[in-house]
Amino acid sequence: QVQLVESGGGLVQAGGSLILSCATSGVDFRLNAVGWYRQAPGKQREYVAHIRSGGATRYANSAKGRRNISRDNSKNTVYLQMTNLKPEDTGDYYCTADKTGWGRPTDYWGQGTQVTVSS
């Protein structure tokens, strides 16, 4: 059974940084892609970034340069480092995992962690 538990969200001022964590169980990083999505208030969820099973990372264009996704195989944990946060980055951030190791992961979802960026 796959479980994804996010943490690290909170209130931060514009220009600040946060590191989101996702503790996983039932996920094998050697086989499964893992990633992050964001849902802004009143909007649909949108892709942020993911790591393929081989370790390659991919980002949405809007995330390039301000987001860094990484994973710690020994801790079964995925991270999303966010810098230069802006009020429009406010939203719920979801950790995801996929049955495959390649594409944007959408098969499994965590409950989300809320990020609020104040101006």
C-alpha cells in the first residue's frame, strides 16, 4: 500500500523559502517516479516537478530556477525546495507517485500541505 505524507508547509513572507518533505511508504524510487503538484485557491491542480526512477528531474516551466526536487533513498523521502516565494505560489502542495518510473506521477496522491505566501 502506497502512502505519501507531506509536511513543511506554512506561512512565509514573499521572497522567503520553504522545504517541503514527503515521507513515502510502499514506493520504490528505483521503479516509481515521484513528484509534486500544486493547487492554488479556486484553481485546478498543476504539475510542479518530478523525479524519474533513474534520477532525472523535470520541472514545469514556471518552476524552473525557483524549485528543486530531490529524494533521499535512505529515508524514502522526497523534497521540494522552494525559493523566492511569491504570493501567487500560495496553495496546497501534493506529493505524488506513479506506478511507472518515467512520466509525471499521478497514480498516488498525498493529502497535501498548505503553503501561504504573504506580500
